Amino acid sequence: MSERILIVEDEEKISRLLQLELSYEGYYVEKANTGRKGLDLALEQSWDLILLDIMLPELSGTEVLRRLRKIDSLTPVIFLTARDTIPDKVSGLDQGANDYITKPFDIEELLARIRACIRNRLLVNEGIKETYPPIMRNDSLVVHTLTREVEREGVKIDLTPKEFDLLIFLMKNKNMVLDREQIINHVWGFNYIGETNVVDVYIRYLRKKIDYKFNTHYIQTIRGVGYCIRESEQ
């Protein structure tokens, strides 16, 4: 059975090109040219992957993804964007996108990213990805992995999905120094294609939320190597 891909793109030329290329590769393809129609199709049917433009009529791609992720946290989504700045890319990943590609794009690169996302989805479905204990602690920092709740010194901390995934990977490997490649492989996936400085960006976001407001800083930078999370010295 061929994988099912939904294209949500209002530019007919791009949408038609994607449909032809993906159909030629053996995928089953459907299209939507507005954000609202795309959201309806995304929720009404089962998809192996969604290609989602950010700039859409009726509902933006970001809003479509936000609503989708409230109900479906697993279907891979690749953002199609004309914006090529780090904040825009980080924002898309924060909303729950699995990857992004900037227009104009090379079709072979897009196909590679699609295959990577679908492979990662299969790994999740087969239970191959690493699991974590229900509660993880680092001194006063407490993480509930099942409910994705985080608190420190009794104060609730709101994290984005990627910030949360980064935190539990650091805590799983407490006191171990992790380089950027290790972090990308486990948090973003082995097939992630993008800048490695996305790790530095997310470490900075995480520190602002779990460290800077408190007296003790748990996340440590090991210059020239990477990062680790450590308990405070008693």
C-alpha cells in the first residue's frame, strides 16, 4: 500500500508539480488550496505525511499545524516556506513541524526529507524510539514524561515540544557531555537536514526557562564539545 501524502499549498503551479512528482514516486496524493480545507482533510483522513505551506488563505499554515497538533501529535509535517531566517525556522519547529524546506527547493532534497520523516514515523509506531521513566528528577527540577509537565521548586514551567524533548534527553544522560550531533540525532532525528546551531538556539531557550530564574544553573556548556545537565553540588 502506497504512503498517503496531503499537500496544502495555494500556489497551483507548485501544488501541481508536487502532485506529479510524488505520484510518479508511488505516493497517493491529495491537495488542498486553503488552510481551512487542508485542516479539514488532515483531521478527516489518515496521512503518512503532510506538506504544509505557511502562507495560506483562510488559515495560515502555522495555525493549521497548531490546531492539528492538539489532536494529532504523530503525523509528520514538513513546512514549505519562503522565509529563510533562523527565527522563522525555529518557530515552525516549535509549532510541531518535523522539518521545513525553503522555496525554491530542489525536488530531490524534498523527496529525501519526505522519506526521512516517514521512516521516523515508522520507528515511532514500532516502538523503536527510546522510552523514558514516568518521572525524571534533577534536584528541584521534576519532569513528568507522560503528561509532559515540568516544574522547578514547585513552579510550573511551560516548554515547547522540542524544548521538552531536549530536556528529557539531557536528563536521561545526566552528567554526561553530549555533542551537537548526538543531540540532533536523538531530538530531531537521524535524518534531520539543517543547521547544527539549532541546538544552541534551543539550549538558550531552555536555559531561560529552567535556569536563569533560579539560583542554581543545571545546564552546563563544555566548550568545544557540547552540553550536559548536572545536579548542583551539595
